[in-house]
Amino acid sequence: MSFVAAVKMYRNVTSLALTVTLFLILLNVKTISGLWRYSNILDHEKLFTVGKPFELIYVDGAQFLEWRSPSCYIQDKRAPKTLMICYAEGYHSVLPVINASWSEEARYIYISKSPMTFVWYAVIPDERNSEKTKTIRIWIIDPFAADYLEIYKMAAIPSPQSYYLSRNFYNLGQFPRVTLPSSTKKIDGQFTENGYWEVVMEWNQTYLTVEIDGQSIGFQHRFVLDGFFNFYWEPFHNLYYDTAIRIKLENNMLPMLSINPCATHRSILMTQWAILQTSDGFRHHSPLFVYTSDLIPWGFISIRNAILLEDGIILHISDGLYWRSHETKELERHSELFLQDVQGIAQRTTCLDNNLQEGVDFGHVLFWKLDTLYLGGSRITSHRAGGTYSKKLFTIPAVNFMTVAFGSDPAVVAVVTMDIYGDLQLLMYNLMTKRGTISTFLTKFPYPQDIPSGVLHMRFFQSAKESLLLWNGTALWYSFYDDNRWGTLKLPNFGDRTAASGSWIQEIVLDQKWNLVVKMANNQMFFCKFGVSKLISLPHWVPYYQEGALYVNQNNEHIYVNLVSNGIELLRYPLQMEVLSAMKGVTLHDCPYVTFEHSMNKQSYYMDKGQEEVFWAQVVYPEGKGVNVKVLRSNVGLLDFHFSNDFDFVHTIFTVNVTFKVKQAKDYTYNYLKQMINSVGMMRVEIVPNLIENRCNLPKERVSYFRVGCPPNRHIRVARPWGMECEMNTFHNYTIPWSVLRTPQADDVVVEYDWNNYGCVFKMHYQSVFKPVLELYDGDTFVKTVDANFIVWETFGRNDYSYNTTMRQAGCLREALTWDAVMQLYPNEPIGDLRGPEFYQSCFILEEGRIGKLTQPYDILNQSSSNHITFSQDDSAVYVFKARIVDPNYSFCDLTTTFAVQTYGITKTKYEYLIPYVTLIFTFITLCILAYSYYRYVYIFRELQMRKKCN
């Protein structure tokens, strides 16, 4: 390669940096076979920018003549591998001229004028990686002037150029922010003298995916591109003994992928030659072997399918299911798996981690016999009651199950059945209600030739309404939004020379941006946006004879996993670039709107009682398109929605703004338990424009799950009064006099104080009044101060505390519920179970009957009342209180917390017990003297009477 020619074409970069750039790009070339393609130095679609080189590759050099591009500079037009630079923004045509009877198809490569040309680099060095914490080292690189170790992600420290670049950005105020995909919490990086930032995270799992973004700060008018980074520490096992048996797919079967939906880096690729497993997104892989005592004369075992679980793999061999544990690697006949008559097996394609409901087993695997469907979990060591793995769902006599799948609703499974007359039906079975319904989808086709037939496959997609694709080898049928839209996805040019050479549907791929790709067996691919019925034919990226599968990794990158002689080969596929090229000049796929965005950007929302969430959606479109915003919902009665619309029109451009409030607003005062049962559940909400075409961009979070119930880790705490210090372990135990117990006992009670559970005590003067301030938390995140009614009780039964407000002073219209009343009704129940929200009765509502005694203390507290706790005036004491929120409309959670109060200020003299003893003795002596005086008086009086009589 001529570096002199390259220097002339590369503007505003030093000759040394250019030389390094070109050398690194050539190092990045992969030895592959195919038609022709292109790539940049990092295989990143957003780095195809003005003035930056990228590579053109034509593999079949014997027929290749030259490259042609009227608007871009090509370094060596006659070289099959060369560099190309475009100096203007827009589409640029590229055509390889070949010596053949046919001509190659031109591509239109879109070059942007984006200033985002720097990228973040992240690494976790082994010396900064511990079992519980990970230290991420971050710096900024220029991809076209970086060190080759940085390009190939092997660098542990910045190169000199990256050190200079990162320090300059730091001086301008730049710093990275690290976010976990499952969280909105951002962690800022701290800059070090070594020219990089560091972020310390508490993390104990075997893989980590983070997003790194920064500030809107530029250096030399160039900015840093946000990015996702994956780190793996999973064990890699590739050691087998000579007795291990190879596993492969049955002959004439197409390659298949089994992917863990919650951790897509854990996958297995099934081929006719071997089964390959990976735990790091195919960066590394190993063939799958098993140990077995059975005689295997062929030296290998052929399977029909396999499902990857957390603790092993289920293998579908012949018509039976077998188990291979990750730990033992033995092929087992498991008692929970059937060894005969199994027709097929399927797994979930969406993750349920944030969508589980307590007490409901949604399952992970479906397997079926001719007319019976079974459900299995994500682990063979199931947590289902009884310890069983498989669970029979239903049997339908006199029909055959053609294919099964999990529905768009996590609680639904779907089965396509065929009766004895050959008629198809789609059955939707709900795992929660244990009821099935027949979909109208397969009854809508007017002509027999349009009805699905042959070997069928089915997949549902995330949506508020049931949405699915059904396909055989040559045709696709769709049903969107509970059968409101249905039809056939047409494959353009099907039956031409390439397709006729052996093309049938191999796999359907849906990525995080709602791009749907249909991959054919001959590596022809078709594209559409989910919800659009028109497919686009994409140019070949690999040869028709290349075996492999299309894999979408955690960063939403499309990867060809190709089979080669020594294993597999990864080839990045720039889907967005190829789609834009295929749609160039075709107005049929133009998007009807300019922009569409909304604020519902989380996968899951937890809705407690009275909680309200506000969302907005905006669509901007040209005049005459008639675009609006659709908010689709499942389980409609679960939450209240209130919508408001705003329209704006400026210079032929319409803007529609939709704001909607989501609230859980039922009244639980009456029929509490029944209302609670009927109010919890899951709602799926989907926000989409009413018109979508293939050129449209859609937000990543199109569907969100609203879980109505108690949010995980929600609890309450008692706020420590301002200025009060927390002193621990100031005493070990204390004594409660028997006379102050609610239930009197013969002896005093000695309590061992549990500092770990009760925490430090609140020290209060015995004459002061106290009202605890309750705070609501989700985990360690403060939510708000509790403003609901709550009660407190002393956990060890002491009763020498009261309240400074009577029922009459609180404004009660009738006697409120008291501890004495509920204890008389339920004498054998624990005291803590007697005053929950289900027992709450407001005393501010007048009902028929007696008013009762309103001079009793009012024992319900809240932040707006003047009611406070008063303590014993006779003795300093330690109280261990438990607080519980009793407002039935406040939360689905049973919100309780424990706190302790220690009173002081009552002083007792050293001889406190001497005084009553002396008083008692003095009283006794006085009584004795009085008795003796009375006796003497009576004696003297009688003597005087006797003398008078004698005289």
C-alpha cells in the first residue's frame, strides 16, 4: 500500500497519525469469503463520517476489475481491498466492476457529518477486579490515531496520544458517567494522574454490562460518542476426557441458536458439525460434549433441538428429552423429562426478570407431545412446590399440536392445533386464569391457498396486545395487536435465481430497536420494522454457501456467526447502513413523521396505592400525513389513565403532544381483602405512532410493564430527630416491672436488647412528647415522608405509655378502635396481627349505634395531627416500639418498622426504698400506740364507772 497517496487524501491529520491509522485498518481485515462489503476501523456504524477512511473488501479477486464511486476518493481502485474517503455528507454510491456475465449491485453508503468522532475506552484490569467490587478504568481514544492495543481492546493503560487527549478533555471539564442498563443511577468517574478515570462499582456477578456517556464538551470541535461495554469473568471449560461424545444437529438441519433471554452472552450454536457454547457472546467458544455409558457406534449424538437453561441443557434426541448438567457434563435420563413421543421443544425469547408475579409460575420452556403441552422452568432443579420440573398444562384430544410459543403476555402460551379435518386453530392459554381462548387469526384468510401449511414455527413479540409471526419454509404470516392487523409478509423477488438455489427461512431476528430481520438459508436477508408488513431485500453480506446464524449481542449489534474449518468466525453486520442503502430512492418506505419520542423509558414500573406517574409522547409530522400517538394497554381496568392532547402547527409542520397520567386510585376502605386480590397484577403499555414505515426510527423502550402491587424492597424507617446522636451498645439488657405489662405477670421481665435489629435508641426526657417521623424507602433510596395514619405498640407488652390527645379532641364522631377492643375479639392472636389496614375503621364517619366513650386516648398518629406519645412519669424506661401503617389506601406493602426510645430525667434517691419502710414502721407504731391508748382509756373509764357505782 502507498502511504504517500494516503497522506494526500487524509486532511487535517499529521502524517504519523495517518500512517498508524492505515496500518491499523489493514490489521483489522478479516480473511473471509463473500461478495463485497465495507467496514471501518472499529466496525462501528456511527464512525462512517466525513473525512474518515473506511475499507472496501471484495474477496473474489479473480473476477474483480475495479471500484467505482463518483463522489468519493478511492485509494487504489484496482485493489480488492482498499481504502475510501468521502468528503461530503450524504449517500455515496459504490460499485465493484467484475469480469462476469452479471454485474454486482451498487450500494449507497451514508456518510454523516457528525462531530462524534472520539470514543470511550473501558477496561477492568485483573489487579482491580475483586469478588465484590469492580474498578473500571476509562479514557478517551481517537479511533483513527489510536494504538493497536486499544483498537483490539487489549490495552490496560492509555497510549501517549490517548493520554494527551483524555487529559485535555479533563481540563475542559469532561468526565464519564457509568450506568447499568437495569438502573438509572449514574456513577461519575474520578480522574487520576495516569491519564484515565476510575469508577468503583459494587458487583459480584460473573458479567457486567455498562453504558458510558459524558458531558457535552468538545475538543477541537469534536465530541465523544457514548458506548456500551461488556465484561465477563465466567469460567471457560474446554477440557474433556477421551470418552466424551460429540453432539451435533441431525443431518439437513439449518444452524440454530439457543440464547438465554436475560443474558444473551450465554448462548449455544447448533450445527450439523458440532454444538458450540459460549458465555461471552462468542468471543470464546467450545464444542459441546457429553459423557454417557451407552454405546454410541457412530461416535456422535444427533439432536433435533436444544434449550439452554441456567444449570444445564435440555437435548431433544429423536423423540425424547435428555439432560446434560453444566457440572457433570453427563447425558442423563432425567425423571422429569419424557423419553418418548416428544414432538418439539421451545423456550422464551424475552426476559422475565422484571415481570414476575408472586405465586405465578410463568415458566421458561415448553415441550409437547402429540396433543399434550408441558411447562418447564429455567432450572431443572425447580423451585416449584413439590420439587418437580415439568408441569402438565392441558391435553386436547383428537388434535395435533403443530407448534407452540410463549405469548406477548408473559402469562400466555399459544398452540397451533390441527384437527382431523386439517383445520388450524390458534389456542391462547392463560397460566393465571387456567383458561384458554381461540384466536380469530387463522380464520381470517378467505382463500385456502393463503392458509398456513407445512412445518410451522411461531414467535410472539413484546407488545401490549398479542402480536406474532407464523412461518413455514417459504412464507410468513403476521397478526398484530390482538388480530386487529393480519396478513402475509411478502418476500420480494422470491423464486429468482438465488432463491431457487435453495432458499428457505432459517431464522427470525428482532433487535432492541424493533428491527425485524428474516434470514434465509442462502444468507439472503429481508428487513422490516416491527409492525410494518412490507419487507425490504438486503444485499448479500456473506456468500450463499456460508453456514452460520445471525446473532444480536448485548450491545444490539448484529453479528454473523459463521462456521469455518477451525470453529466459528464473527463478522459484524451494519444493519442500519445496509437498510438505508436498500431504501435509497424508494419513497414507499418513507417515514410519515419527522420525529417521535416519549418519556416512558423504563422496562418496568411498580405502581403502589395512590402512586401516580406522568408520561408524555410527541410526534412531529408534515401536513397531510395524519399521524397521532397510540397508547395500547393490556388488562385495562387495572390502572386509571387520564389523557390530555395538545396540537401545534407551524409552516406545514404539525406537532402532537400527548400527556397521560397513570394512577392506582381505588378506595380500599371497604371489602379490603377482596379489593386487594382484584387490584394486583401486570399491565403492558405500548406507545407507538399510528403510522409506521421502514425508514422510521423508534425509541428502544416501546413496551413497558406496569406491575401493580408492593414494589420490591419497599419499607419504612423512623427518621432520627435532628441533632440526636446515635450511640450503640450503651447497655445490654433492661428490666420491665411486672406492674406495667399489658398482661400482668408474677415477675419482672428482663429483655436482652438486640442492637443489630433495633438500632440505636432515641433518648427522650420523660416529660417530652414524641411522634415518630416515618420515611418511605425503596432499598436505600429515599422516596418520601409518610403522611398516612399509623399506629405503634410496645413489642414486649409494656403499657405505661399513652397519648396526649383523646378521641374527642381528635374530632372523632364515634369511638375509635382500641387495643383492648381487638384483644377481646381475638384473644389468641399475636398483638401485631390485630391492627393492620384490613381492620382499620375511621372514627370520623358517623354510623348507627352508640357513640361510645370518646374520653379514651386516641392512638392513631400521622404527620399532620397534634397527637403524640407520652411516657411514664414514674420511672425512666426503655420502650421498643413497632410502627405499622394502617391507612388502607396507602400501600400494598405491609409497612412496619421497629424503633426504641429511652426516657431519662426521673431521679431516685439513694435511699428510695428506706422511706416507705420507715413510713410503714412509723405507721405501725402509731397504730399500736393508738390501740394501747384506746385500751387504757377503756380500762380507766370502766374503773371510774365501777367506783361511782360503789359510792
